[in-house]
Amino acid sequence: MTTFTPALDDTQVQQLREAVHGDLLRPGDAGYEQARKVYNAVHDKRPAIIVRAADTADIVAAVDFARERDLRLAVRGGSHSVAGYGTCDDGVVLDLGGMRGIRVDPGARTARAEGGCTWADLNHATHAFGLATTGGVVSSTGIGGLTTGGGMGHLARRCGLACDNVLSADVVTADGSFLTCTPEHEADLLWALRGGGGNFGVVASFEYRLHPVADILGGPTFYPLDADVMRGYRELIADSGDELGALLVVGLGPALPFLPERWHGRPLCAVVTCWSGPQDQDERIRARLAGLGPVVGQHLGRMPYPVINTLFDELLPAGLFHYWKGTFSHDLPDGALDAHVEYGATAPTIQSTTVIFPIDGACHRVGPAETAFAYRDAGFSTALSPTLLTRADCDAAIGWARDYAAALRPYSMAGGYVNFMDQDDQDRVRTNYRQNYDRLVALKRRYDPGNLFRLNHNIAP
């Protein structure tokens, strides 16, 4: 594959190399080919420079270098951006993966985590103190992209979104300034980071509020793919307290040891439970799950909270080919459930799962203007993803996802969750931010008037 690499001044590149403590890689350098790969194999880019930051000074150096030369700048944390915004052709990739320091203050119930941490890192560090905060459902996901987009997960109904738990952030802005954002200092920028995506700067570290969550009752319960089961799930969410996290998954049966072989590859739905309430109520939760329909497989038990965030890891490793669509909805009307039954039964692969996240409870106790995340009246967020082993197969399956999203449209709200959007959803940015969009544009003009941070679902200045 032939690509155009900008004519960079070798002397200046060498000055950058000497200025950073981390590694600097260019095409042809040992390790470059591995370093340029991202989670979604659809995005096969060849950056001119990869800076593996070791500290905040490296972030400043890389930001200044890209801005001064008008180069594309891609900021990478866990590299899970389904739209491929953690990489680029011919520009600079700022890889934060080496910045994974964490300090937990168990007395204050807070944690300071550097921008390259994954949720596996943060969950491990906080669990030692019996504490947790809302994170993703695949443990290798980076905290940065998930948090700045909003941040859904198993604890959202109890603890709010990941962005709701951000107390402060250290940020490098487009002009190379280092700002500590708190409710008292640079409060507008902190507001924008809590749901506004990667538009406003590079977050060197987040300070999170933690909650007393140690062991939970968790795991999947599988049922035949049936609208009646999903109606039961809808009722379960409606009349359960915030301590019950429960994702609804629709697709084809995976080859798991607790799922009988006759169900492998057949249409199923599953409820992935995360009950963080009292253990003496576990049997009540088990009974409610049993009452949803005929259980064809189950792996449900007491486990440390970090384990629940690893259950999808083997099903969705790095290197697969993904395309995503995302929707918000007030509820799950029967018409939407019929669409899930129809399209779930024709999923292109076992990895092509639809995941429905309940985002009521604590998520609704934050006002729509308190953070940049605007859809505080949405009850559910749905992610549709054909996931394939080859690029050609993924390209062929994109129509399935688009048709699926179209079938859900009559039952969906106008916008969707930015972290579930692919590159062809850029025209939805205004509706994704709703009443907060104009304020975000004004802040973009203040902090990034040149749109250096444009490799994202971009809020143009």
C-alpha cells in the first residue's frame, strides 16, 4: 500500500525525539508495525510519527509539534475507538498507553488515573479497597475515550455514567497549555470533557469518585430469542432498584461451556446481570431471571466486581473488523423488540452482538445541562455491531447494521451515544449533543479554535 508521508524536517523530528521521554517511532523503525495497529482492524493507517508518551511533558511536546506543522493529530488511549480516531495516515499518533499510573485515596473514595489506563487497570486498583466506579464492559477499553464520551457500564444505574464521576482532570489543550480542571477552576472545560468527546484537549489524568462496590452477583443468563423474554426484561428494569445493572444482549449463541452445544450459533438473547446489592437478596434476583423465560444456559454467581468487566474480552479480542451504529430510546416498545428479534436472528457472526444498556436510575439524577452528555431522558442506549474476521465480510455486513438501525428509528430518539458512532455518523453530531451543542461550539472556539483535535466526532469551531 502506497501512502504519502509529509516531508518532515529530520532535524526537527530529532529534536522531538530528544524532547520526549517515551518512544518515537517512524515507518521503518523496529516496532512501528505493531505500534500502528488499533483494536478495530478496519482502520489500517500509517502515521508519520507515533509518540508513546511517558508523561505529561511528552503530551505537550507532541501537541506542539503537530500544531506547529499543521499535522493530523490522533490521540490514543486504549485504541478502542470503533471509528478509528486513535490513528491516522501521515500525521502524528499520540499514544498514551504508557501512562497508566493510578493513585487511590480510600478515605476520600477517589482515584487519580492517568489517561492511558484501561478499565482493567482502574478496576484492579480500586477493588483492593472495595471500591469501584462505572466503567466499560470490555476490560481493555481505555478510560479516556469512554469517559469523555459519557461512559456506560454495569454500574451506571447505581453510580451514574463514568463522566458523572469525574471530579477533576489534568488537560493539555491545543496551544500546549496544561490546565487542571475542577468545579472551581476551568469549570467550563471540565463540563465539556464530561461527555463532549476528544474535542477539547488531551486528558493526562482523571480524578474519579468511587463507590463501595466489592463483590457482585454477576454473569449472563441465556434464553431463546423471543419478544416475550425481552418484555420481561423491560419490566425487570422498570421495577428494580438502581443496584441492579442488567444489559440485554441479542445475537447468536456463542460456544461457551455452560451453553449446550445445540444452542451454539442459534438466535438467543441474554441478560448480563450485575447485582451490587445485598447478598441476602441474590436468590430473589435469580428467581426474577428464571421468570423471564426458559433458561437455556447460565453462568451466574458471586464474583469480584472487576470480573464482570472481562466477560466479553475473549469474544471480542483486538484485531476483528467492526462497524457500529448507536441509538437512544425512552423505552423499549414492542415494535423495537420485534426488530431486535428479526435482526438478531440474522446476525452475520456470533461476535455481531446487539447490546442494550439501561441508563436510568442515577443517570437520570443528573440534569441535561450539568454535563455535555445531553440525553438524560433516555432510558436505554443500544449498540449495533457487525463484527467479522475479514474486511470484505465486514463491508458486506454493513447493510445489515444500517437496515437494523433504520428498523429501530421509529422507536428511537434523534441522537445517539457518540462512542457507538462510526465515521459515517458525523452528520449526527449536533443531534447527539442536543441543547448542549451551541455551548460546546463556543468552548471549542475558546480552547481549540484551529480544530487541532478534529479526529473525533467533531464539534467544529
